[in-house]
Amino acid sequence: MNATLSFFLFLAATAVSACSLFTKRATSFCDLIARILAAIAVIWLFILLLWRSFSIGFPALTGMYEGLTFFSGAVGGLTLCMIRKGEQASRMIRLWGFLVAAILLALASSPLAPSSLSYPVPALRSGWLVLHVSFSFLGEAAFTVSFAAAITWFLARQPETKNRAEAVASAAVALGYPVYTLGALLFGAIWAQYAWGRFWGWDPKEIWALVTWLVYTLYLHVRLGKKRRGAFPMAVLVLGFALTLFTFLGVNFLASGLHSYR
């Protein structure tokens, strides 16, 4: 079993979503088809992860392949759950969300993420690790939705489309921020104490996870505290997403540390 089916389904959902933006007569039909394709892709990914979990006797979240698969499924699932309306802004956000999910699966199929089944090392066989990884990815998936909304805002011309994109971005960060805080910082610190005997060790991934968290803290301060709207908070979300990807992927291959499990 592999994630190839979901990759092509997400690609198809992206293409159909694009068609829904330019086809006035069949907009609702294209939108429905795109959501069905993406829903099947998400379901298949989590069936795949369940199969891998049963095969190794532990939740399959400890490798790069499983991480990319779970991340992709979470992005697709949250995109479907959070963006249900059919107006132009929602269709654009879904398009970007499905595209990101497909790209993540493309990376999962690359040599960067070997898909062979392997039993996790003892340090990874912890319930705290499962909470740490799953909550971190769920938070990052919500940040991905906010990124899709930010890109939509920059591309949109109509004020109502921009307003809808801002609303989705705020809702996505409001969901992702506490989940990411629990997963990346709190549960991560508890697992670090369990695995390595300390809550914080200035590991590269720990540092960049904190930097990512601070960027989204800045967004909340600017958007909710200062009540600022427009390009600056949207640009902060694009930066936050770039840091999210760097923390997950870049640190693993550009820096050595305790999180460099392949």
C-alpha cells in the first residue's frame, strides 16, 4: 500500500477546483467533484497510516514518510472541514490547500522519504511522541490553510473575496495556534524529558519550532491586538508557512540534531 492514489486524487481535485473558478455554468458541480476527490484521498491516506501502524505495532508517525503522509492528510482534511462554502474565495483556498497536500505526497514519494516499514527506535516508542507529532502536524495543517487564505488574499481583486480570505486565515490560526503550542512545545518538551532527560536542549528543530511559534504569535498580536488588516498580517502568514516547512523538512537535512530521524 502506498500514497500514490491520494497524490493523483489531490492533483485531480486541484485541477477541478481550478476549473470551478473559470466555469460559470458548472461551478457547483466542479466544486462538488473536487471535494469528493479530496475526501477519498484523505480517507485513503489514513487507511494507509492505520495499516502501517498495525504492521509495526505502533502508531506510524515516527518517520519522514509517515510524517509527510499524515501532514498531507491533515491538510486535505482541514481544508475540507474548514472551507465548506462555494463562493470564489473558498474555491481558491481549497485549490491551494489541495495543491499543497499533493506536493507533500510528491515529497513522500521521493528518495528523501524512504517508505520501507521500520520499527521505531526505543526513544520514539512513547505515547508522548505520538501526541507531540500528531498535534504538531494538526497545528501546521491549520497554518497551511491560513497560508492558502493568504495567497488567495494576495491574488484576489474583489473586496468580498479578500474579506473572506482574511476571515478564514484568522479562524485557521485561531485553531492551529493552541494545537501547535500543545504539540510542538508542551508535548514536545515532555517527550524530550522522557527520551533525553531534559525539557529543552537547543536542538535545531526545537529552536526553529519556537521561531515558527513566535511568528504566529506576531500574527495574532498584529491581527487581534492591533486590529490590523491588509498585506502585513497576510505576509506574516506566508512567512510562518515557510518556517513551518523549514522546521519540518529543512532542519532534517541541513542541520544535525536529535530530531534527525529518517
